[in-house]
Amino acid sequence: MGLLKTEDEPEIEACAIARDIQSFDLLIEDMETEMQDRWGGLNFTDGLDYLNSPDAAALRFVTVAVDQEDETDLSIVSELIGAAKSNNVKVILVAHDLSPMALHQLLRQGADDFAPYPLPEGTLHDAITRIEQAEQQAQFQNTIQLASGTGSRDGVILPVHGLAGGVGGTTLTINLAWELANLCDGSDLRVCLLDFDLQFGSVSTYLDLPRREAIFELLSDTETMDNESFSQAMVSFGEKLDVLTAPAEALPLEIISPEDMTRLLDKASGLYDFVLIDMPHTLVQWSETILQRAHVYFAMMEMDMRSAQNTLRFIRALKSEELPYEKVRYVLNRAPKFTDMQGKARVKRLAENLDIEIEVQLPDGGKPVVNSCDHGLPLAETVPKLPLRKDILKLATSIFELNIEQVAVN
């Protein structure tokens, strides 16, 4: 069994490496079940040569199988693991009658997962699933560049920008903030929500919160702002989420300068681990400040012509000013149902025509969303089983777990 293939054969995506691969017949069977003909078997020497070749870049993972006979000299096994890691190839260690000390040594070399041999049913499948899920989380983590939530906090800044009126930007911001606040409950992590739609912001309405006079004072003089004045302008919802509502009166968006916004973001990210921002539909000077500081910038749209046209305008504006538009993650609200194949095809065409990737699709929440907003409560408190609420919870959980992992690493 080798890795030489003709042009007609499929790309090799995995390989099993052992001193004598034929002695691990159950591993061969499981690899064939999981990968069909997209894998190959190699001995230690050939495996090391292959991992050090350009062809290794196409591998998703390797299984390195060792037994008691290999324990006298594990150096080549360590080299195999090191070569795989240097090529960003995941390693599943399959061990047969290996001593705990030897197993510990190899796991410390960088093996991503472990499976005992003989392989119990489904063990290899579960190991592959775990490493692929870990890879997806790592990719998302690199995308949004999550910051640590300890020390000076240096909080994660997550703006949400509705690209057209009524697309659900404020609803997503509020519910994402509340789900994160619930996930942080019981820890020292803190969440805040900033309503920067200074003229017609509705966060206070949707959460039934008062608009404090201190908000105008804060926005009018950010140079003298300190922790106390910033905190006094905030109101608490459910004793878990701190909210800076829009002012009581409609204010010109230009009342805040880019320098003012920098001070506000510095203060918020210094005091909180997650900073959610409800953005105005209009692009202003300080929109650039927020985009530059954002870890990921959610742009909300729908399946209609106005959203498509506004998205094009939005992209052109960012590119013309050479702003980091790669931070933008597009969210489609009221997306077609899973069984609506024609709708799915329309979503695909929309993304292709706009030359974007729609990474988050949220279902239509319907009338329960309107009722929840009218009652001044998040969806989790009124309709916790609503599919829309469940999808927002999944998004919040991904952000939360990635932040916790980053803290653990640091």
C-alpha cells in the first residue's frame, strides 16, 4: 500500500504510518471506512520522507500507530509528529500496549488525539471528528483575533451594522449580548452593549431601560471621562448586562469625533470582556474607528434588492477608503429554511453576485420577535425554543468558548 497515484486517482487526504502497517489490520479497516480510497499506508521512514515533502500540504491528518516493540526507540516517532506539526497536519496517535511514560512522551510531542489499539468501534471516527472541530474553531479564532478577558480585559469588540432598515441588526445585537452575559454569569467576565445609533437607537426600548441624562454629558466631554463617569452612564439589565443606551434626544451623529470614539472604545474594552455595539445605518467618520478596532464586524442583510444594493455601496465605500473590509462577516437574516432548495440557490447566487461569503444565516423569527421587543425582553426570556434564538445562542457560545480557550493559552 503506497501513496503513488495516477492523475485519475483521488487526492490523498490522510495516511496511516507504522513500523509495519499490516500489523494494525483494524486500523486499516477503519481508515478505509472513513477515507475510502483517499488515504495511504507508509512505514516510519517513508512516512517521514512524505511529511517532509510538498505533497504533505494536502493532508488533513495522519494516524501514527506504535506498539511495544517501538518503545525502545521513539525518536523516529517523535520526528514524525514534529514533521506533521510543522506542516499543520493533525496527528492521531494509535497505541498498542505502550507504557504510560512512553504514551505521555509522545502526547507531549504534539499529538492532537489518542486512540487505543485494538480500536473500539467508532473510536477513529470520533477522533477525526474532534480534530476537525478543533481546526474549525482555530480558524474562526484566527479570523476574529479574540483578545484575552483578564487583566486590563482588552475586551472583544463586536459591532453589528444593519445594512438596511428593519433587517434585524438591533435584535441580533441585543440577543447576542444577552446570550454572552448568561454564558459569563458566575465568572468574572463582563459584557456591555453600546447603542451608537445616537438619533433613533432602540436598544433602550427593546430592553425597557431608561435613558439617562449622564449619557449626553459623557458623549459631550469624553476628554474628562473616567471609569466612574462611564459607569454612571450605563444602566443594568438583568444584573448581568450593562447597557449604554442612545441619548434621550436625537443628536447629530457628528457630536462624536473619531478621537471621542477612540476614548469610548478604550474605556469599554478596558472594563469589559465583550463589547457589543449597535451601529447606525449611516456611515460617519467614527465608523472607521470602530471598524479598525473591531475583532469582527457583523454586517446584517436580507434576501432583497435593497440589501444587495446597500451591501455593494458598503463594500465600495470600505475599499475606496482602504479600510479593513476583510473584518466584515455577513449575516443573512430571515434566511430560507433548510428544506427550501430554491431559496438556498438564491442565497448562493446573491453571495456570488456580491462577491462575499455569507457566514451566518438566521431563520425568520416571525411575530415572537416583535412580541419580545414590545415586552422589553430578549428572546431567551420569552421564546427560548425559537429556532432564531437557538442560532444566536450557538454564535454566542462559539465566541465565548474561543475567548475562554485564548485565556487558558495565555
